[in-house]
Amino acid sequence: MTETKMTKAQMYAQIRTHLTDADEIAFINHEMELLAKKNSARSTKPTKVQIENVSLIEKIYEAMEEGTAYRVSEIQALVPELATAKIQKVSALVTKMRNDVRVSREMVKGVAYFTKI
């Protein structure tokens, strides 16, 4: 049995339908206004780190040669900006590239190899 989760706004609206006291209705209306204000202030712009990661992904893609399979550590060595980065960060960037269908992933004897598409 799957249940759909209600948002706070939906829950407040449902609660409001059951209330009869004017003070309680005013309270719920105020809470809904605060929620709407909070949600409208949320930024949709990418963060500084997200912008840097897009740049790094482009550099990785440009440095890779088509038809060559790379391990994550080899990809890290291709891009000078990634020399001091942790391997987990490089792996996350390559996974993002894989999700965007820019590289393919192949497992050989338990080792992941990535190839430029």
C-alpha cells in the first residue's frame, strides 16, 4: 500500500476545513502565509560550488580521448585542477557525466572504467 505524502500547505488546507473557531482559522491562515513567504524566498540559482563543478566536468570531458577507457584516478590525473581533489569528488563528477550520458561505464574485474561518448 503506497501513500502519497502531503505537503505542509496541503496539510494546513485540510486542517483549515475542519476548523470552526475564527482564531484557529486565522492561525492556520497565518502559518500558510509564512510558508508561502519562505518558499518564495528560496533561490533557484546554482551555488558557487555547482558552477565550479560544471566547469570541472567540461575540463574532464575535453581532456578525455574517445575510445580510451579511464579509471577515476586516471581521470583525476588528466585535469590539473583535480590534482588536490579527493577521489570521491572526482568520482561524483564522473558519475554526473555518466548520468548526463557523456561517458559510459564498464566494469572489468571489479574496476570501473569510463569511456567518452
